[in-house]
Amino acid sequence: MDLAQIAFFVFAAMATLSAVAVISVKNPVHAALSLVLTFFSVACVWIIAGAEFLGVALILVYVGAVMVLFLFVVMMLDIDVAPLREGYVRYLPVGLLVAVVMLVEMLTLIGVKASLAAPLTADAAGGSNTKWLATALFTDFLLPFEIAAVILTVAVIAAVMLTLRRRPGAKHQNPSEQARVRAADRIRMIKMDAVKPAADPAPAADAAQEPKP
């Protein structure tokens, strides 16, 4: 067994254990960190298997962006998961059944693909994974790639427009003006007339001087 096989089994075991930790730990932050470790381990497995582009893309997109954003959202919301976990055992048999069905379907599909796939030629077997992926992306799948790019561009523009649009009655803060504020600008002492006139003490004095029966 060479070093590549040892690294493959080590990262595969790490991915399996961290994936189990994602659904077993009670703290959402720990679950998110376990998912980060799962993605990183799977990316290392892909790199060892020869899919360098997919491994690097998994690290950059999921570990570097999506999971960091998800982790910050979980930390800011501070969700109490105790009520959410009540009655979890009732749905465990259904979850196991669905997991077994999905596993059987995946294994069947992999077996069918492996039996029908044509053997690779010498040139194809020795080619770069990134080169073949780029060639297929910009030749056979050029139209879906362009459509996906347009959809993502429209989504980004829509998000920016929704963020910058002005709503009537909405309150906004200007950080630059808040940083330039001075103590003299925060409070101002003014003199103004009393809103409620002072009470006349004469009726109270007359009432005190009246003889008691």
C-alpha cells in the first residue's frame, strides 16, 4: 500500500466521521464546523482521485464561502435547538428507510454506468481532468453555461436593487456622519417657557384659614 492509498483511506474515514458528527451533535455551530471538515476531506479525496479542479472548487466555494456564511448566520441567530429535537426518535425509522433506498439507488446507478461505460483510450486516460472539463464546458455545454451565467447575473442585480431601493418611512444610518459627530453637537441647552402655569397658592391659604366647625 503506497502513500496515496493511505491518504485516501485517512481522508475517507475523516469525511465519514465528520458527516456522522453533523447529524449527531447538538450544537449548531459544532455541526457547521463538522460540515466544513466533511467538505475539506471530500475535496482531498477528489484531489487524490485525480479530480483536482473539483476538489479545489469544493474548497473555494463551499468551505471558503458558503459554509463560512452559514456559520456566521448560525452564530448570529443563536437558535435554541432543544424544542426542535423533540420527537426526533419517532422519525428515525423513516429516515433510515429513505437513506437505505437512496444508497441502493446510487449503487445501482453506479453499477449500471460502470458496466455501460466504454474503456478509456490511452490519450484520454492520461489527459488532464481540468482540460477535459473545460473543453466539455465550453463546447458541448456552452449554452447551459451561458444561461446559468445570465441567471446568476440577474440574481445579483436583483439583490443589489432590493438592497438599495428607498422605502418611504425607512430609517437609515450614515456611519461617516456618526464618526464625525462631536460632543457639542449631541446636546443643546435652551430656555423655554413653562408649558403648565404655576399653581396659585392663594386658594390653599384661604382654605387653611377657614374656621373648623
